[in-house]
Amino acid sequence: MNATMSLEKKEHHPVMLNQVLSIISPQHGGTYIDCTFGGGGYSKAILKFPNTKVIAFDRDQLTTDYANLLERKFPKRFSFFLKKFSEINKFVDLETNPKAIIFDLGLSSFQLSDTKRGFSFKSKDFLNMEMGINEYSAFNVVNTLDRDHLAKIIKTLGEEKDGKKIASKIVKYRNKKTIKTSEELASIIGEAKKSRKNFSKNPATKTFQAIRIFVNKELTELISGLIEATKLLSNGGILAVISFHSLEDKIVKNFFSYYSNLKKNPSRYLPIKENKKDLFQLFLKKPLIPDDEEIKKNIRSRSAKLRYAVRNENSFFYPDELRNKFLTYLKLEEGIL
């Protein structure tokens, strides 16, 4: 079996695909931006409809194999950039007028299944966790940062209440031996949390999430990506975002709320005024979630939340107030090794 056939036969499960397609309506044609290409699930589904074009982005070098397949199949309708989605405005003209911009913020199935990437608790390979275009790896983080810095990362970005205890265990262990693998790190975290019983998830889940977020500066990238997408969209353009953990969803929810027609009134005693500075029309306050059938087919989808909004014709303005709200996370991610 050649490489092309092998890639085409690999199973990819784009999360909440049917809901996304119903929102962005590719059957009517138009240009779409897939900000998190991964294995190409959303892009392929959109390109099945005639008169559609897709511009895709991903920071992971391994996605280029999947992108090359689509470029060969749809040379005039598909283009790909190996870049972070915070840079989309450098590669997409404002005149492009995208009909929708899509973000799927979760790890792709091939990233999770590749033990060499270090995302898996059982990986015996190098402690990596890099999504691509990184300054440092998880290996650098756990073996270099001091205890207090580690504890703050684990507690804040992982929402792990045992952050200090876990950080202390990591420092104590690395003083004797360098931590080289994800399996080794997961074992250390398990020891720190062994007094706690009945875990519904692996006890290392939150710490791995925190370190991965820090290594990839995911929250900084998310806020920047949402801002750049908002600049690109024109009247009627759709911004759709699928998040997988509470910090991501908190940012997306606040972003839409800040820029939308449903922004809170300063006081319940004052008359509701039309917000002349809103940029989006928001139709749902609560996110859409996968149905039971999808969760059975793809367990990865169980924590997914889909939020979307429609851009209006108002001029873009920078969300200083929103950025300040998440400044703690952004400053923490700016920590340089």
C-alpha cells in the first residue's frame, strides 16, 4: 500500500461535523478558512460541495501530508499554510471575504495516537507535547522551571488544586534523575495524587493539559486567532469555534459576549440600549454539544462545545477590556525558559 492510500484510509473524526456544516452552509458555495486543519476532516467535507474554496492553516508539520493530498485533488480550490492561526491575516487578504472561519481547538487523533509526540500518558518516547513552531518542549518545562513557577502553571492552566504538591514531587524527582518521558511524568503525578480515590480520568490529565497549554501558548494563540479572524470577516461571515476544556470555552464565551448583540447591560435599572459597537450577532447563549450517537462513535467528542456568531458591518475595534480580563493567563504563558 503506498503512502497516499495509507493516509486516505486513516480514520479521522472531525468533531460535531454535521452541526458545523449546518451552520456554515457550504452547499451555497463560498470561501472558508479552516484554522486547525489537522487531518483535514472539515476541509474535505466542505470541498465535497461545488463552488467552495478552503484556505487551511496548521502549525504541525505532520499535517502537510494530508494537506498535499487535498492540494493535488483540488488545486484551484484548496490552499494550505504551515503557520499558526494567529498569523492568518498575513496570508489571507481582506478582499477574500470568507463565508466562515472555523477553529477546532482539540488535539487531532493522529497527535494523540503518536506516542513520539508525548501527549499520551503511556508514551515512552521523548517528553515533547509540541504542536509545532515551538520555543521549547515539555521536557524543558518540567526539568527547568522552579517549583513555584511549575505549581502556578499546573494550578492555573490545568485548574489542578494539587498543583503545589505535584510541582514539589516533580522537583524532588528531577533532583535525582532527569524526567525524560510522558510515562515517567504521569507516574510522578500519580504518586502525588495517590491519596485521592475514584478518578474518572487519569490523575495526570489536568497537569498534562497545563504543561501542553504552556508549551504551545495555547490561550495567547486562541485570543490572537479570534481577533485576527474577526478582522477578516465581513458582514454575514460566520465565526465557529469548538473548544474542549473550560479555559478555552471561557475565552470563547467571553469573546463572543464582549463583541455581540447580547452584551450585558451595565445596570438592570437602565433601559437596554442598542450596542453600536457590537461586531457579532449571537443566536445562542449556550454552546451546542455532541449528541449521544457521536460520543459513542468518537469518545474524544464528549467534552466538545461549539459556539458560533455572525459578523455584522460595524468596524473592528481592539478588545482591550477582554484581553485584560485574561491577562493572568497571557502573562503566565509569556514565561521564558
